Amino acid sequence: MGLGSEVQLRKLEHVDVVLRERVEGPSTTWLEYVFLVHQASSEVSLSDVNLETPFLGKELKAPVMITGMTGGAPDTEKINGRLAEVAEKFGIAIGVGSQRAAIEDPSLEQTFRVVRERARSVPVVGNIGAHEFVKYDLNQINRLIEMLDADALAVHLNLTQEVAQPEGTPNFSGLISKVRLVVKEFSTPIMIKEVGQGLSYEVVKELSEAGVKLFDVAGAGGTNWVLVEKYRARKISSKLKELIAANLAEWGIPTAASIIEARIAAPNSVIVGSGGIRSSVDAVKALRIGADLVGLAAPVLKAYYGGYLEEFLQAFIHGLKALIALTGSKNLNELRRKPVIITSILREWLLNRGFSL
């Protein structure tokens, strides 16, 4: 089996494992330690709540992004096409999974290009792993962007997953210098994105100083790609990799802590709060503690396969609007001035990290 075929198979296996196995946690997001104050006498009507959010030069109808999941295998064009249709309908942003397969096999470009074809007016974010990003030349990086007419290119930092993955390449040497070069050479912005272990203050600070203005924290508490690789290793009877994954599964920065760390490190950057956002309550908390918008992946994929994708997004956005009204707010700026209570281990984390509450 060639390298391109291996990448395609891996993408299909990833979707299958996420749908069939228990791959969340074992950490929680720590959003359960964040509380907003319910205002029972709020006179804010849902019709008065404005969720519009600027993002990548466009106006979202709600502060929501379907974060990158798939593409690069024949059966994934249908998934990406449908996700793009609903992103366009609801006026939310959308990303794609790693475009590596399409660089290695141009016949797969349509599995990604379909997103721009069906989501013409909303921000579309490309995606490539950090290992490939470092080794690709500028022409290949330009191909990633042109493939989607992308509004930004996400570079995902999946070092922990690479350690656990049977085919993994856990080496990001040269990343910072390559980020500086690409930021200098391209007008399309770079987004730095984790995949389930979160971004720390130090990482966001360093990459912000390198010119990055977009971060997707993808913290611990949602889909754990180390566990995904554990199940893949079990399938191919790689006991060593299965045990390595089991040893790494608890590693990471919970989403709530990562959002706050990223916001403090890069106060003027755009922060996408993702990693275990499963409800409107999770989302409104993330938006209050520092996220500009929230990212959804696994629940969207499950809603797609369950046949209730539009209902899921409609309910999620409606719930977000209701909760903002229940804080006595009419928009996101007002929400961010409302009281927030941070408790328990999250409070201890922030104090021990030297962050003012």
C-alpha cells in the first residue's frame, strides 16, 4: 500500500473510531468549574439578542465554527459537502481536516474543494499538520490555500497524537521559523490549532510573537486523539503503540484553562474555544472566559450520521441566544462584562500559574 493510500485509509478509520468508540476524556473540560449568574427577571427578549461575530473579514451569524474533521478520502466528499451546506445556511465558519492526502494525490482535491463550492459566503479554514507544514515548500503551502480559496490555514499541533499513532512522526523541529516565513510571505493568515491537548500560555505567546493572530485551543475534555490512536493500534495488533497511547491518555490542558491561558497570552488575537463543547451552556461559558467563537467537531459529525444535523445546529444556536438573554445581555460584548465565578481546581490552576482572577 502506498503512502497516499495509507493516509486515505487512516482518515476513514479516524471517522469510524470517533463514531463507534468512547474516545472522550478521561479529563473533563473544566467548564463545570465556570459559572455565570442567572438573571431570572431579565427583560431581554430572544429577538433582541445579536450573535453576529466578525471573523476573517466576514460576519458570522453566530460565534460558531465547525472545526476541521475530514476530507482526503473518496467517501469524505459527501460529508464535507453537507457540512459546508449547513455552515452556509446558518452563517457559521467551517474548517476541513488535514489536506495532506490531496497534496500527495491531487485527485482527492475535490473532497476539500467541495467545501468552498457549497460555503461561498462564510469563512473556510484549510488544515495541515505541523510536521508537513515544516517540510512543505511555499508552493505546496500555496496549493493548500488555493485548493479551498481558504480564508485562513490551520496548522495543527498534534504532537501527543503523533507519539501514539502507529505511523506517527512526532518531530516539529523548525516550526517557529517556518511560521515566521509563511506569515511574512502570505496574506492568508495562519491559525495555530491543537487537536485535544490544549494550547498553553507559553505556546500562544511564542507563536503570537511570530506573527500568528488566530488560535484554536482544542483543549482536553473532548475527543482525545490519543485514545483514537489506541483503538487503531488495537485493530492492527500493535500492543506497544496501544500501551503507549494508554500511558498518554490523561495528558493535556483542560479546555477552560486553555482558553484563559490563550486569551492572557494574546489579548488581541482571535481565540476559538474548542475541545468538548457539547452544549449551549458550554459555549456561553467559553465565550465569557475568553473565546471569540466556539468550535464543534464530534457532535456535528454524530448529528450528521444521525440525520439531525440541521436540528442540532439550530438548537445549539437558539440555546446560545437564550442563555445570553438569561445573563441580561443583548450581545457578546455585554456578555463579556457579566459576572463570572471560577471555582475549584480551575481557580487553583490559574492562581498557581500566576494569572490574576
